[in-house]
Amino acid sequence: MSTEKSPLLNNENDYNNLHYGHSSEAPEADRQATYVTVPPIGPDELPPPYNPSPHGVPMITCKVCGFMIDITGRRDQHVVKCSSCNEATVSP
């Protein structure tokens, strides 16, 4: 039976060296982070402009990735989900 002062994990030092989300095999210099900059949205900012497509389908531009989102049947929704980046975009 173990005492209260003994560690719960046998190889405690192995767990202290792991970083969540990163492989322990790659050195720190070989890792490259990818950052996506999204401009801040002000309280008085207008939603993305309504862009009628040449085919007459109502569409808006995703604020995150710029993908054209078809809003047919969803014009009364205030927020729509982009099918390209899965982020929410304000609908007019």
C-alpha cells in the first residue's frame, strides 16, 4: 500500500516533459505556428454586404474566409454558418 507522500504516477517525469497539442519528437525550432488574423468587429459595424449572384441566388460573403454563402431560405436568420470554414457570419 502506498503512502500519501508517494507519487500517484510511476513515471511522473515523463508526463512533465509533454506539451499538449505538440509531438514530443519534434524539436522546438522545427515547429511552425499558423495564425489567422481576423479584424475586430466594432459595435457599430455593418454586416457583410449583400451580393446578388449572376444566377439570382441570394449570397453573402463569409467574414472569416471570404467564401460565398448561399442564404436562400435563410434570409430571416441573423447568423449563418459558413460551409467552408464552419465559422458564423452575420447575415443582412
